[in-house]
Amino acid sequence: MNFGILVNEGPYTHEASDSAYQFCKAALAAGHQIQRVFFYHDGVNNATRLTEPPQDDRNIVNRWSKLAADHKVDLVVCVAAALRRGIKDENLAVGFRISGLGQLIESSIQADRMVTFGD
Amino acid sequence: MSEGQVKKIMYVNRKAPYGTIYALESLEVVLIAAAFDQDVSLVFMDDGVYQLKKGHQTKGIEVKNFQPTYRALDDYDINKLYVEKEALEARGLSEDDMCVPVEVKTAAEIGKLMDEQDVLLSF
Amino acid sequence: MLHIVNKSPLERNTLDSCLAAAQPGAAVLLIEDGVYAATRGNAAEGKLRAALARLEIYVLAPDLEARGMAQVLSDGVKPVDYAGFVDLVAKNRNCQSWL
């Protein structure tokens, strides 16, 4: 099955990004596909490569980048939401791309299931 | 891309405007969604009904008043707007307080509509 | 249909909204702070017990364990792991996250 994922909150403040990541990992392990992960609202902050969490904590941004590299997961950051919050190509982490809201609608249409994680 | 495929997509709005950005950014999604020719509906529950309360005046907080955009939805052929009856009552509001034509439904009726959707997007 | 609730029942009305809309036979999954609703002694316990008569209620075990509440899981609520979460989404036609 093909899953579309929507992440509406940034890293660390809310558990949303962690839950979404764990969901994706479990789905892939079960042989499903992640059609796309779309980052919206403060969720765009998951895509900054300027994040430097303490060494004994998980690195949420890198974890998403690795998921993209290992499983060819399409990580899309909403351009309008990103520009509002200072996320641009120059500080975008590896594996993410910035695109329009149409990518979220397209994901809703193409994926078998759409799951939202937020506050 | 997705020629001919029409899905029932419901946008669930449960948050008040201005206190957080969810209402505005949800509306931005809906406007984009209009271009995809899907079967779109919007539902306003809980504090989400405040998004449609007539008469927003945002000059004093220096935030853009996006209420006129709800009135433009009809031009995009988005006209299935449902408002939760219990939410209106709990807030001392009625259908007359809404800035656009809506259909008032009970939470259970909205739940039934949710069951029929292919996709639910909540912000 | 699958309903996902991620808020503590004592902080927000999210669970109430979900239960008011959920149709008989639907599945409800409690995740993140939503898991507190599925613990014995919580003020929401009666509400949840009543809901169990008409809904399938699941709780995300990793979130329950993280909060030290696994020992007080309410009877009748089924714990699932993330793989179980994925299965619930897959086997239900659609899902609504009550954010």
C-alpha cells in the first residue's frame, strides 16, 4: 500500500514529527511504500540543515534525510509556508525539496491512504 | 498525473482564527485544491466555527483579515461547507452569524459524512 | 474508519469531539498525549468505557510506555505498536486526525 504523510509541526516542540517518522519506518518495514511526506505549517522547520541537537538526543532532521536516502522517500516542503519561516534552498537539508501545495493535493489523490500528524 | 480520478476530500477545521495560523494556511490549501477538480468539502467544528463568524476586524492586531477569502470559495466551485450544530450552540452563535452560506449539521451527521470520504485533511 | 486522537482528555476537548462524530464500529487510536485517556483512574475513564461499547479503541503502546502508564492501561483498550498503527491505517478506508 502507498501512504501519503502530512506533517504539520516542527521538530522537538511537538511529538508530531517523531510519530510521523516512526510511522514511516514501520510502514516501510512492513513492505509498504511512502508516496510522499509533505511538510506544512511549522512542519517546514523539519527541513533546516542548521539544526544542531545535543549529542545524546535524536537528530530529527538527519533522520528524515536518511529515510529519503535509504528508501527514496519524497520529502516535500511547502514553499509558501517555508518562505514565511525562513526555510530556503540555501538552508535546506539533504533529501528535502521545496515545492507547492499542489504536491499535497496530488499526494492525497495518488496515495491509498493519507495520514496527518500535527498538534 | 491523475486524470479522471475524483476523490472525496474533506478539510476539517477545528481551530479558531488568528490565535494560530492553522485557519489561514488551511484556507490556502483549499484554494489550491480547487484547481484539481476533486469532490471537495469543508467542515467547521469546535472553535473552527469562529473562522466564519461575521465581522472580523484585524487592523488592531496588524494581521491580514482573510475572511473575504471564504466568500470567494463559491467562485472556485467550493460550496459544500458544513458547520457543526453543537459547536455553534456552545459558542452562542447561529447560522446567521456565519459570513457565508453553510449547512448546519450535528456532530454525528458530520461523522457520517467523514465515513464517506476518501481523504480527510485536518489542520 | 480510523480516528486518531493525540491530545490529553484533560487538556482539550479533542476526544469528546472525536467520540461525538465517530460512527458505531469505527476504530479510535490514541497516540501521543491522547494515551492518557486509556488509563485507569483518569477522569475520562467513564467516557472511554462508554465508548468501548460501540467503538474499537486502540492505544499506541510506545507512547503509553514512554509516559510510565503501561501498568494502568484500561481494560478493553487494545495496545498496538507502530506496525499495528500502520495496519490500522491500511485496513480502514480512511482516517481522521483530531488535531
